[in-house]
Amino acid sequence: MSWTETAHADADALVGALAAMLEGVIRTGLAERGCAVLALAGGRTPFPVYRCLAQATLDWSSVLLLATDERWVGHDHPASNVREMRGAFAAAAGVRIAPLVPDVVGPAASAELAETALASVPGPFDAVLLGMGADGHFASLFPGAAALAAGLDPDCQANALVVHPEPLPPEAPFARVSLTAARLLRTRKLLLVVTGPAKRAVLDCARARPEPFALPISALLHNAAAQVEIHWSP
């Protein structure tokens, strides 16, 4: 296992630092490979980072973004991550955002579109930015979910899978499509963003002991091959 931690004075400092870091990652990808691919978390904390990043002057047409997870809702639904990402990156003219679920969803959730999108990205991501829930989940790998064991398996052959949180979060009672830990770990830079004292306590518990089925984030923090960069602010 290996992690580093950077503490930021406040949310604004965290936003500025992460936006600058992701801009540097994209510039390196464009210079070295002619493209850059990022997998980005949803949630309240990361989106100010994305809005700040979108102001950078870059060849956005050579940048591909994917969400780390998505609710099984249409793209115009208020709970849709791809809808929020499109809004956050509105200033990044030409950027490509690959959805994980269809524009119009059926009654049964499927990871088929996500697998198709990820098949076009066989190499490692340039960066993955993850958030963490108060229950220790990341992406949509929730404690108690039937798919959790497969989602956390570092040897899982799937890039994405369907997750049915148990119980369903009342604020977002939907099935999810989530990238697997195995796919998220295939990245040149792995960032974990945590804010507030409550999540600080959860993070400290996860760092202290590997209990992946109780605190899924501990599976990343205690993975021998992972290099996790933790960014925290009050």
C-alpha cells in the first residue's frame, strides 16, 4: 500500500490545486500521446474543480472524459452525472464526454454501454479522481451491495458492472453503473478527494485497517500496487 496526503486550507484552495494538477496531467497526455483520458467522480465536492479546470486553454477536442459511475437515469435527469459533467465543462469547447448509460434507459440496468465506451480506452487513464461517501464507498461500490466483491476484486476482468445499493440512498434511489476497482487502478494518477471532519474520520478508519466490505475505500488504500494521492480540506 502507498498513499500520500495533502491538506488544503479550505475548499477554494483544494479546488485551485486540483484543477491545476489535472490541467498538468492533460498537458502531459497531449504532449506525450496526443490525447488525454480522465475518469471523474460525481458529487458536490468535485464539480467546482471541473468548472475551474474547464477554463484552461487546452486542445479539448483531444480530451475524453468519463464518469467513474452513473445512476441508471436518462441524460436529462437531474441525478445524471453526465448531465452535470456537460454543464461543468461547458466552457471546454470540443471536449468529449462518454456516457456510461443510454440517453433513454430501460427498466433493467446494464453495463453494456459502459463496457463499449471503455473498450475504446484500452490503456491506462491519465488520471482518476475519486470522491468518498460517508459510508466509505467510492464510485458506486457501496458496502452491502451484492456486486461489491466483484467490484473490488483487483483481478476482475470487467471494466464496469451494475450495482444495486442496499439500501438505496433516499436522495438518489437508483441502480448504478460503476467502473470496477480493477479498471480504476489502471491509471497514471489516482486522486482521492475528501472534505469535512466527518469524512476525515471515515478516511482515518479506512487507513488504519483494511476492511473493504465495511469501508470499500480501504481496498484501494491497502492495495499493494496502488499509489493513492489523498487531498483533504476542512
